Amino acid sequence: MPVINSVAAMKDEVASWRHELHQNPQTAYEEEYISAFIAKKLTEWKIPFKKGIAKTGIVATIEGQKTDSGKALALRADIDALDITEKTNLPYASKNKGKMHACGHDGHTSILLGTAKYLAAGRNFNGKVHLIFQPAEEGGAGAVKMIEEGLFRDFPADAVYGLHNWPWLETGKIATRKGPLMASSDEIEIVVKGKGGHAAMPHMTVDPIVAASHIVVALQSIVSRNLDPVDQGVVTIANFEAGTGAHNIIGDTAKLVGTVRAFKPETRAFIMKRIEEIASQVAGAFQAEACVTVSAGGYDPTVNTDNEVDIAVAAAADVVGAQNVIADIPPCMTAEDFGAYLTQRPGAFIFVGQGVPGDPQSRHNHGLHSPYYDFNDDLLPIGTSWFAKLVESHMPLEK
Ligand SMILES: [Zn+2]
Ligand SMILES: [Zn+2]
């Protein structure tokens, strides 16, 4: 595989960082261990950096042998783990009870550190590279927080790139697409207020369960009846909490909690508006009231820009061969807060295959966020080579 030779030679070293980080997972804005690890490595390699951006975030800057091109790129890794109890029994499994790097962000961080070491050793480019180590991707909107704290003001960049390991894609393949790659994500809560009472005297009550049930059913019509059939969206009520536990009491309230996904900002806003209308009017029809709240910290859709996808695809083809690059993978309804960067700068996000479909028993086939998930270290040189080639092709030393 034509990964960069010196990057391939670093694989064991990068994997050892990955395993150490895997053993020490922490979640949103508490990623002290990994943040200190990154700072230690950057110091060792004499790479200047600013820490404490969005609490545990770090941005490092590497200058090329020349900088007169005036160009600059931003490369991003996420550093946080999840509230999951690991069940892999790996020798380097999590030492922090109830916390696990089950989305492979330990791998992404190691890839970006490998990129830092490689780029700083050669500086074979004309311009600057900003390496973003971002906290709180898994809820917590770390990308937005870094932007609010001046990320692109203090570290101006022409474009921003990122990657995610993808268990549903074969190792050795890379996939992306122009336009929307991943959806927006918003958490909604609908509280339906009725009037409780004796279950055998329903006429004396306003039953919130009946009203909420009709709301759940009516919400299904947003995607099926209100949305343009060629557009895409999801409205899922994932939780329905009601009742007191007793079989003979009608409670006062019912609570619905769910998620909304869309690829376009206007679709996202339209779905929210319809949820409000349906919830309040259906509740009203049953003499109840509904209050809809949308949690702060929803994620923007991840919308790649065409030119940067072309650059990302060319760099990917250099690393894994053109036949292994899928440039038009269908978009997916999961969300990623990388989308926030793409509202500020052009850029591209890619999926790097980590599955082994030829071996159904392979640990690397477990999905993201599974307690059995196991990052595939074969990705480390692929991801590092891709980042490095982006830099060297966007900002070549020789014209
Ligand atoms: Zn995740
Ligand atoms: Zn992730």
C-alpha cells in the first residue's frame, strides 16, 4: 500500500500511543489525560501550540520550510470518549470504569499526532498547518466552543479537513461525497400537560398519555407528508415517559424525547416548525397543552465543499489507490460536529474504512459506540499519509 514510507515505519510507535490513550478515556471537557499527552508530544517535537481552548482543546501550528505562499490548512482530530463500559477484554482496555473510546477518537488523535511528527520532521511544504485537537465531539459541541473561543480568528485557515474511521467500510478504502455527508442532529423534548386523577374516572381528567400518543403518531406525517419526497429527514421519538407506576392513576404529564435529523438548514428549521405546530395543536384537540423545547448544542449538517472533496479524493487515491476511493458514498443520517467547521470554512470530511468483511468474526467490524468496538490500527498509517498528502499537495514547496 503506497502510504508514505516514513509514516509506515512509525506504525508501531503510533499504535503504542493509541493503546495508552485507549486505556485512559475521558468524556466531554474532562479530557485531561489525552490533552496532557498531546502537549507532551508536541513539546518533545518542538511544535508550538496553544492549549486550554474550549478547556481541554489544543491547536498546534507547524510552519513549512517556506511560508511565502500565504496558505494555511487546518486538520482536525476529536479527543473525547463515551459513557460506555468496555467489554473487549483487550490488554489495553479502558482503565476508567464506565468510560470507553468506543468511537475511535483515540485513533484519530494518534493519526493527527503521527501527522504532526512527520510534518515537523520534514516541513516539506510552503505554508502553515494548524492541527486542531478538539474536545467534546460526542455531545457537548466542542467544535462550536472552539470556534467561539476564536479558533479561526487566531489560526486562520483556507480550508479544514477531518476523518472518521468507518467500521461499515472495508479497511483500505476511503469514502466521501460532495455536499451533505452527515446530517444535523437536534434533541427535542415535548412535555404534554394534562390533568391527573382516578383511572376509573377518566371524564374527570385530561389524560396526557392519550394526547401524547396522538402526537407521536401525528409527528410521523412530517417526513411522509410535509417534506419534499426527494429531500431527507428523520423525526424519531425515542423515549415516552408517563404514568406513576400505578395501574389505577392517570398522571398529570407525559414526556416525549427524541431526535431530528436533516441535511439542509432550511429542512432542519421546517421540521422544527412542524413539530411545534403538531404538538401544540394535537394536544389542544385533547384539551391538553404541549411545550416543545430543543436542546442547545444541536449539530449542523456536515456539508463538504466540492473543490475540497476533489483535493481529499486525490490525496486518498495517492494513499490507497483510485480503485479504493468512493467519491460519492450515499449520505448518512448520523451526525458529527465537524459540520460546525464547515459553516465557517470550506473543507471535507472523509470516512476511512476499518471493517474486515472477509472475516465476519473480526473485532474491527463492531459498530461505533458498541462496547465491543475495537479501532483497527491498520488505519493509522493510512490516515496519517492522507493528512500529510493533503498538506504537501495543497501547499507544495516547489511550484
Ligand atoms: Zn461517536
Ligand atoms: Zn466519532
